[in-house]
Amino acid sequence: MGHRNYSDHQRHHAVDSLVNLFTKANHDLSLVQLKLEQEFQRVYPDNANPMKLVTRIKKIQDDLATLKVQCRELLAAKQDLIDKAQTTLVGNRSLLQRMQASMGIPVASADEDSAFANFNQIIDEWTVQVRSRSGDEEQNSESEDINKLLFSAIVQSN
């Protein structure tokens, strides 16, 4: 029993020594970091301080990851909105045309209905953007459309 107690005491002493060593190493590293920051502050102007640049780069990388996730969510929500709007508007237009026909009112064709034509044009443009970035069609680099740029940034990162 005395041997076991001695062994436990040795183990605790060894752990205490290791903890002390790590504590001292952490303290030494903190001092080195402080001295480096002071030296960089003295040598470099604020906008060229390597320590601050590294910190800014890390923050930008973190922000970029968050932004990518938010862009994916935004694009998914946009596509969902487009799908629902298209289903609802096309269904309503079809119902309206049937009602007009049953009442003997002339039915406007898709070309004559400017609001419907504009809506279809927007849907077609979005579809072309999605396909061009996913490789289905040749890409048009002249467009500065924010949706296309946003989609491009997400697709190219995958």
C-alpha cells in the first residue's frame, strides 16, 4: 500500500512538472508575441504591419466562408422564389385566359402580354446564367449582372 501511494505521488509530481513547463512555455510565447508586436509597431507603419496583415487576412478568410454559405442560401431562396412565382403566375394566367375565353373576351397571346413577356424574359435570363456557369452553355464575360457574379463566385469555389 505504501508503494502505491508513493507511485501516485510521483505521477502527480510528474504531471505538476509538465503543467508548470507548459505554463512557462505559454508565458514565454506570450512575451515573444508582445515583443514582436512592439517591434513591428515601431518598424512598420500601421497599414504594413505584418502582424496586423495576418490578422486581417484570417478575418477575411473567416468572413469569406460565412459569405459563401449565405450566398448559397440566397441563391437557393431566389431559385425557390422564381419557381413559385413561375408556377403561380403561369397558373393564374392560364386560368384567366380560360375565363376570358368562356366569356367571349379576346385572349392576349404571350407576345401581346408585356408583363408576362417581361417575366418570361427574366426567367430565361436567370436560366441562361445558371447554365452558363454550370457549363451547359458558353459563358458571356461581358455581363456585369450581380446575380451572375454572385452565382459565379459560388460555383467556381466548389
